[in-house]
Amino acid sequence: MDTVQIYQHLKTKRVFGVLFGLSLIAYCAFVFFLLRAILYSPDVAEPLTVDTSAVFKKVDGKGMLVNIAGGGFDEKVQAYLAYDARNHEAIVAALPTWGHLRQVVVCGDMVYLANGHRGFQVADVSNVKQPIIVGSIDTPGRAWAIAVNGSWAYVADGAAGLQVIALDNLSQPRIVANLPIDGDAVDVLITGDRAVVATRSQGIKIVSVEFPERPRVIAQIPVEGGRLRSLALEGGRLFVVNGKDGVWEYAFDEEKGYPLIRKLETSGTAQSVVLSDKEIFVCCGKNGLEVFSITGRDTKPLLSVDTPGSARAVAVVGERVYVADNFNGVQFYKRHPEFGWQNAGMVDTPGNAWDIVVEGGHAFLADGKSGLQIVSLDKIDSSSSLQRIYTPGYVRALAVQGETIYIADGHHGLHAVRGDSNGVFHIADSFKTPGYAGDVAIKGDRIYVADGVEGLQVLTVKDEAIQLIHTVDLDGVALAVTIVDHLALVAAGKAGLYVVDVENRSGPRVIGHLGELGYLRDVAVAGEYAFVAAKKAGLLKISIKDPTSPHLVNTVELPLPLQVFAKTLAVTVHEDKMMVANATAGCQIFDVSVPETPKFLTSIASMDYVKGVSAFEGRGYLYDFKNGVHAVDLKSLQRLRSVDSSKLTGLAVVDGKALLGHGNGGISIVPLPIELSEIDLRNSQELSVFIPDPVMQGRYSLWLSKGEHSVVVPGTLRFGRPGIGSAVD
């Protein structure tokens, strides 16, 4: 073997030796970490949980003591009391139906249920607190609707047509006839010996049920346009809910035919219709409830009621209206002599409300997959301490100056709200601005209103009356305004950002403008930068160092996983923190102590659509359409549960109370969370919390928090007037 071959052989051995050594080290490391994972148990903080609780009233009737059993309790646990505005105690019973309950028909002590794929069910509600299903039958299609006439039930069964069910034995209902119908049967009603069936796409079928076991189609009404949803019949007039094409009214006369009388024009997709003596109520989904005149030929609504969710069905009882509002449960409205229908309460049901029937002091609710919910009407207003201030318009924003709250109220301008010596708030003065009041800001003795197409209105209060002193014309739609030093910055939709000198000697005037930025909805200022909420364009950072020449610096970046869902709707700056409302991406908090380089701190997720943010006295507040207000300590970034409410459009904080804007529902006044300091920690599984009587009576929930985690203690605490007593539900 020559020298070269020997060298190559030795080199190969060395390479294999190195590889073997590395493999051995890797193998040993693998074994080490595997054994470590098996044998070593790291110290993991026990999660915060609550299993049970017991409530005891103090002997003197002042406050209560709550003993809590659970886990993860230590000295870091904090407790606070949060007001419960969702009226859960009004639900007196719930009946699972194991399907998707779509319609309810109440006949005395019996309730008949259209339960989708589960078919037709009969429930006994003679004891409303303990309803039971006494009979059922699985229909061949999907049960959408029911009509009951004597001992017969007629089911609109989707693609399976019309089912006729004998009710001679309620424990064993039986299908005695099936009538195939083109177009999917989605609703049915009975008049005499006729069944009127709405099909999704093939118009109306008139069915003879003179002999229920032999139904037959005898006539039809062709309906063009959208997809039919439901029917109503009153006084020889048939009302057909026609989706996006509104509600069509026909004369119902077999001899003269079924001529079209008028087409009621709805702003949204019509879902259902109910008639009263003088009015027609149409549920329009996300566009709320619209009311038409039952007489004459008018096709436009008399008024609209913007419900928090998606209005699906309505029950009218005298001067009261109850709306099945999808994921927002039941909304209760009363007719106000001056402002029309006003929200007077709600009950948040566990499912999605599809249909509602009011009978004998109770509302029977088809709650989708959560089955039948029975609500006591007497308990809807049980929270009498919840003060509401009704406004004639649509509450868009609130601002506070001293003891006065200013409300931007849409087409009805600006209202000034003040509290009296008893703590009761009322509208002290109003001013009708020429446009649409969408936002309000205050500095000194001046009030600035973003007034839609009418630009920026500058007002003041003189002799306790609001007066207009200047109007600043702007292109576009003024949506939001913020004041810093001598400048007003106005977000004007597609028209961009305007900079207004409000201390100019000859009156406020525009000194700077930046356009082509997207659709600007809100603006806040930190240092020499304006941060602008621009919907899909994100959060824009704009330099206003030279206010006469503002320029775009960049877009504030979000973490990559959030960018897909983000749509920036609102922004606020409080001290060195900035909060950003990003719709389904939740709320983000930034450190803007150095405004040139905002630093992302945390993101707060929401189960709904975060649309607004506010900050007061070291706390930030975010609110969404369904889940109410969440509070955040802007120093520790600890998340607190604040107030359950629905469809919030504005928020202000005064003396420990939150004033919540509810669109056309005015504003409600509720207490902010009360931090509880008297916590007796017994061990990691037991603690006690003493709760003094809160200033405002009503229903409350007790929450425990540790770090970023919070849990609610089961049960609702109800407090009466201080010194009178308290109870637990």
C-alpha cells in the first residue's frame, strides 16, 4: 500500500470517528432530554378555577360574604364586582330540543315546536318552570314552521313539502298526509279550510284542507324577486315577506283573485312580519325593526328601530314590542310619547333567537340550538336602578367636561346631560346641528362637533344654552374630531385628514390637509404625530410637526397573525398608551412614550367585533357589538371584566359610573367594576370575599382575576337599596 492510500485510509477512519462521536453525543443528549421530560416536573402555576360558592348576608344586612372553592388561589388573586345588565334571571325555564328550534306555536298549556331536522315536537308548559316534551315525530324534511287548527298541525317541511299531523294523541303525533310542494315550504298559516304555504322560490300555494287527510293545491300566487321567508294574514290581506324585496301585500279573495296591492320597501332583508291594529312591524335582520302604516298605500316605513343584533321575529302586545334579535336574545321596547319606540330592556339568551310568542305573562322563545327558552315578562325590568336617558336620534359619541356629558346624537345634533342632587341624569339642553353629529370633543369653553357633510361645528355654552359660533366647511364627511393645543384634527372619510387652527383670530380655518389615505374613521394624537384609523388601510402615522403640511410617515405594523383580520375602526391615546380597535382582530395596546416608534405591548381578543376604544383615569375600555365593555389597567395591562351590555356606540366615565351609548336606545348609566380589598385567602383551594353594598342597586357578578386570567363566580348577586338587603340568584 503506497503512502497516498495509507493517508486516504487514515483520513476516512478519522471522518467516521468524528461522525460516530457526534452521533453518540446526539444520542446521549436525546436520552437525557427524554428522561428529563419523563422524570422532571416543572413548577407550573395552577390555573385559576371556581367550582362552587356560598353566599351569606351579614347580620346587619349591609353587604355579603362569599365563600369560594376552586383552585389556583394565592396572594395574587384579585376580586371585583361587575354590574350585570343582561337580565339572565328573567329566564325561568329552558327546554332542550336537540335540534335547531325555528318556530314556536302556543295553544294554552301546549307548545308546538318546528325543530328543523328533528321535526315536530309537542311540549307541555302547564308548569312554565318545568316544561317537558310529551310527544314528537321526525318529519321527512326540515321543519321550518307550524300552523295548528283544532286537532291538526300543518308543518312547512322544506323540500318535503307540507306535512299534516294528527294531534288526537299528543304523546304520539302521527303524519296522516304529505303534500309535495315545489320550491321548499318555509312557512304556513291556516284560514278556514285553507292552508297558505310560502315556498322559498315558487311563490305561494293555496291548499285545500277541507279534508286534512287529503290536502290538495287549488291555487297559487306567483311572487317574483327574492326568496320568501314568512307570511301574515289579516282582514282579507296577505303579507308576503320577500327577503331583499321587502314585504308584498296582496288581496286575499278566492273569488276575485289575489291582486298585488303594494310593495313595502324595507332597508334590509325582510325576515318576518306582524300586524297590530294600526301598524305593520317588519323584522329586517341587521337593519332592525321597521314600522309601516297598515292603512293607505304608503310603501315607506314610518320609522325604524335599530336593534342591537339581527331582528328575526317580533311580538306586539299593546304599546310593547318584543324582538327575537338572534345572538342578542330578546329586546324589549316601549312606545315613548315623544321619541317613539325606545329600548326598555333585554334578556340575553344562550342561543340565537329565531322566533318569539308572548302569552300569559311569558315570552316563549325559539332559541336555535339552545331549544325553548321561557322568559318572565315581569322580570325583564327587574333592574329598575339602571337609568336610561332616551335621545331622539342615534347616539354616536360622548364627551365629558366637569359634570356635563355631551352626546353627539346623529341627525338630532348635540345634547348636554347633567346629574341632579340625587344623582339622576337628564338632558339639560340640546342644539340641532345642520348635519349629522358623529363625534364631539371639548376644550375650554368650546365644543367641537364632527357634523358629517356639514363639516366641523364650533359651539359654546352661554347662559346655560348651547350656541353655534362657527362652522368650518370641509370636503367629505366629518366623522371624528380630536383637539390638541390650538389644532383640531378631523377624520373625514375618503376626503382624508384636515388640520384646523381653532385659535385663529378671524375664526377657525383649515391650515392643512392630507388626502388619498383610504377611509379615515378616527384620529388621536401623541407628540408630533397623528394616529389615524383608516379601516382596511390600517393605523396610519402622520407627522403634524408642520401642521400646514401633514405627511404620511408609515403604517403602524401589527403582529403578522393579526394582520389578516384587522380593520382599524377607532384609536385613542391616554398618557403613554395607545389603544386601537381592530374589529375581529380585537384591541391592540401600544406604548407611545416615544411616538416616533410605537411599541406593541399586547392584544386583547374579543369574541365579537371590537368597534370602539376609550380611556379614562388610567383605565382603557374597549367595546364590541355583543359582549359589552372590557376594562384594562393601562399600567399593568391586566384585563378586567366591566359591564355586560349590547350594541355600544359610545362610552364616557363619570364618578365611578359608565355612560354607555346604545345607538337609538339612548344612553344607560351603570357602575364600573368595584375592586374588592377584603379577601381572606385560606389555602390554594378556598377563599372568602366580603362585598359591601354598592351605591347602585341591581344585579352583579363576582369576578376573580390573576394576571391576565379572569373567571366569574357562579350565581348572580342582587343588591337592593343600601341597608335594605341583598340576595343571590
